[in-house]
Amino acid sequence: MVKRLFLILVLTFSPGMLPYAAAPSSNVYEIEVIVFENRLPDLEGGEFWTRKEEKNAGMEMSDAVSVGEKPAADSGLSATAAALESSGRHHVLAHLRWQQSAEAKSVSKPVKIISTDGALYGALRFYLSRFLLVDLSLTLREGAMTAGMPGGAGPEASAYRLIEGRRVKLAETHYFDHPKFGALVRVSPIKAN
């Protein structure tokens, strides 16, 4: 009886017996990001950070690429962005959506994330190692902005940094937390045609 069961298992799971196995899924994903400012002073816990931004902290912006326009109203996080903005307790600084393939970190290009007023700038890198990963490097500046310079600010400006990398699961919304601002990231597979 044991030999018969063993034979059935071997024949069932042998490579030649798997012609109907699922084809590998597409390697292209849709990434959607919302970065928002917290307008809740009680979240800061009385802390005030004035640390100046360190040069070359996070990703190199020279390698970062820009993506298209603001996402359509039917995007996965558009209702969330509208709810954040209408609450009065948060302000959406950037909302982006794009498609890209999952490649090794050494090959993948970071995507620029910049607010229209230049107060927020940074990048997101999506890549494949053993798992799907996201590296997020953002800076939010408060104070007088220097015209024409994304993220440029006067000498009295405070800079708040959010640098985090983590494994992401598909079709789940991931929250990157900071007392001053936060980011929501959602990665969804694109079905192959």
C-alpha cells in the first residue's frame, strides 16, 4: 500500500507530468504612491527636529526617473487620497502611479517623488531580490523655499527625513510612517495578455 502511494505521488509530481502547470506570471507591476503631510501637532509628542539634511543620504536623485501625470479617479488609492485631503487633518503632497518591471536592485531606477511646491522631494525604488522590495527616501522641508530648486530652502528651514526599505506583498497597502508625514504604497501585478 505504501509503495503504491509513493508511486502515485512520484508520477503526479514528476516534471514530465506537469504540462498543465500555471505559466509564470508577468513581471510587470503597477506601483501607486500617496505622500501626505500630517496636520496633527499632537502626533509630534512635543519633539521638534531641526537636523539639517545630510548630503547623499538615501538614493542618488541623478539616477531617478520621472513618471506621468496624477492618477485617474479610478486608481486603487484615489479614494484614500480624497479622504485624506477632505479630513482637514492631512494634506496630500504627491500622488503618483506607474508601471514597471521588477528587476535587480543594481538595474532598477528610482522614481522621483516631488511635490508641486518643492517642499517634498525624494525617490522610491522598486526591485526584486529574493522578494519584492521598496526603498523609500523622502525629505519634507518647512520654511522659505528657494525658487526653482526642488527641496531647496532657506537657512532656517527644518528638514524631516523618511528613509525606509521593506518587503511588500502584492495588492496590499503599505504605510511608511513619520510623525510629520507619511506614505502609502501599493504594488499590484499586471496580468499578462
